[in-house]
Amino acid sequence: MVKYNSTLVDRCARAWRNLSSSARSMRRSFGASELRAIKAAIREAERGHTGEIHFAIEPRLNPISVLTGLSTRDRAIEAFSQLRVWDTADNNGVLIYLLWSERSIEIIADRGFNQTVSTEQWEQVCKNIEHCLRQGPLHLAVVTGITEVGKIVAPLFAGADQSGDELSNQPTFL
């Protein structure tokens, strides 16, 4: 019987998925009209409150990063910082991060949500988006997730946003 280190095998398989994924296929799935729909969904989800939602998509991770154990969540936290989603007046920024190669979603919320939104609530939104990603048009899965995040954020930061958008509604390709 051959024994193997399943962790190493899993990391190698994950590295291969990331290595074989292309930015070109990601951009085909998220063309101009899909990006406009996502931008419009963010604008709508932010209506009536001061919360800020941002969507970022990354084609793949560096395979070396995968082999050394960088998780999708860790990368999403890096992107949260890199994109300055934390830099809002009320600490109410939310990043929806999609790792294209793995069709994996992470939601990173600023500290303004710590006492009011549970990890389970964010995880449920991620599961819903991932389910929708398997079902149909990919951008509609993202729009669904944005809408769900907006419903969580709205009652917590209700009120007209007098300052306008603190974060761009334009999706970001990393």
C-alpha cells in the first residue's frame, strides 16, 4: 500500500488549478456588460446607508504561495488591505473577494461589523454565492452576493450617505 501526504497532494492539486487558470478566461466571463451589472448592483446595495461594498476578482494565486500554505482567506485579507477597504470614515467597508481559479469567495468586513455581524452570517453569504457560481451566469452569482451583503449592511449603517462613495463601485481585477 502506498502512503502519501494528503496535505501535500491537496496543495499540489490546488497549485495546479491556480497554475492552469488564466486571466483571459476570467475576463471572458466578466466582460464589460457583466462589470457594469456588478457596478450597478453595488450602487443599488449601498443606497440608503453609509456602508461601502467593494468587489475584487483575482485570476489565480502564485503556485508557490499555494504550496507554502497561503489560503484564499489570507489572500483576501491582503487584498482588503491593498485596496484600502478598511479606509472608510465609519469602519464599514466590506470586500467580496473571488479567487477565479478556485471559484472561492471570501468576505472581509471592517471592524465596524465585529459586534453586529457573525462570522456565520458572512459564511452563509459566501456559500450562497459559491452555489450560484456553480449554477449559472457567474456575474449573477456576484450580483446576488452583493445584494445579500447590502441587506446585512443597511440596517447597521442606515441613513443617507452625505459623503458619497468612499470606495469605488467599479470591480477590481487583481
